[in-house]
Amino acid sequence: MHDARALLGVIAFFPQGVDENNLDWLFPTIPNGIDIIDKFCILSLTYRNNGFITMLAPLRDYLSPKDPKSPSLLCTTRERYFTRMSVNIDPDKPNLGETRWIKSEDVNVEHLLDIFTTIDPNSNNVWNACTYFMQHLYWHKNRLVILKPKIEGLPDDYRFKSDCLLELSQLYDSIGNQAERKRLLTYALKLYRGREDDQVPVAQILKDLSDTNRQMDFPKEGTQQAEESLKRCERFGDTMGQADCLIKLG
């Protein structure tokens, strides 16, 4: 009975409900999850919709947890999502296809992040998941996110703000908004320059800014940034980065 009520709360929390194919993965502590779901559907508490188990809005409003940090099953589900996202996406590796799941569950993940960046804004775990989420969207579903005001509202000295700004700039690049990409990259560059222990990303941001300025027909500014990036790559022994900068300057 407890499992059933907790499961209803999780289904109510997510706008899409839960993917029926992911029940074992999301709820490893509920071995009879599919049987419980079948009973929910018979009782008209839930219904199946395009592979998801969901419910009507009035029930969702009633059953959704008032404090999302309290239900243990919802917190477990959150960590399952965060763990699944926390992989570095490399387009040259065969496991790229395994990260395409975000295309069907992006609305759920965005809602999860929107809620927890509101109620737990100082959690490194939540903001780290936010950066991974935007990486997944960049490669698999080019669109913007509702999290932008929260990202820009973070204190400038917060560790993950610069990382989030960088990933956000990639999303603007994916939709062709170079002016906003430039603004976000410039903001991220300012924050990275202030971190003496983490200067390597500065060279990459400078290369990205160089590309952006060239696309916006600001070749002089782009050349200056490529030159500075080259110097940094030489300092850190980044031979691939040096070659890329030389191509931009060539």
C-alpha cells in the first residue's frame, strides 16, 4: 500500500508521468511495479499515453508531493535521472545513441531541475545535473530551456554558474542565435578568468568566441581571440588546440 501511494506521487510529480519501459530502472525497490500500474489503470487513477503512465490534471494536483524533497521514492527517482545524465557525451564514441533517451523525457527532466533548483538552489548535485541536461539537449534535441533566468541569477562566484552559462551558450548556437551566444560566452569567460585554479577552459571559450564573432562578421575581434587562445594552448601544451587556432588564423 505504501509503495502504491508513493508511486502515485511520483507519477503525479512528472508532467509526462513515467515511461512504462523504465519502471524497473526508476523503481528498483518496487519489484511488482507493472502490476501496481495495471491496477491504477483499472481504477482510472492513471492511464497509458504514448508509452507513459500518466494521470489527469486534477488527480495530479491532488497527489503531487507538496514538498518534493520529502518522499524517499521521488528522491530516489531524481538520483536515477541525475546518474543517467552524468555521462560525458562524445559524438565519436559508439555510446552516443544511449543518451538519446533525453528526446522523449526532456520535459520530465526539465521539470525536475526547475523544481529542485528552486527548493534546493545551493545543491552542487542539482546544478551539475543541469549542465549535463543541456549537453544532452545540444546533441539530441536543439531547444532552449526555462532555466536561463535561474542560471543567470546565481552568484557569480558559484562554481557551477560558469559551467551552466557555457552549456547554455551551446544551445543558443544550436538554434542559430549568435548574438545571445556571444553574450553568454563573454559572461562565462569573465567568470572563468576569475578562477585561477581552472584556466584551461578559457582557451576553448576564446575559440568559441572567435567562431561566433566571425559568423557575426566581426573578423578583427575573432582574430584577437584566436591569437589569445593560441597563446594559452601553447602554455598548456595543448597541441590539438594549437592546430585548431592556427586554422582559424590561417
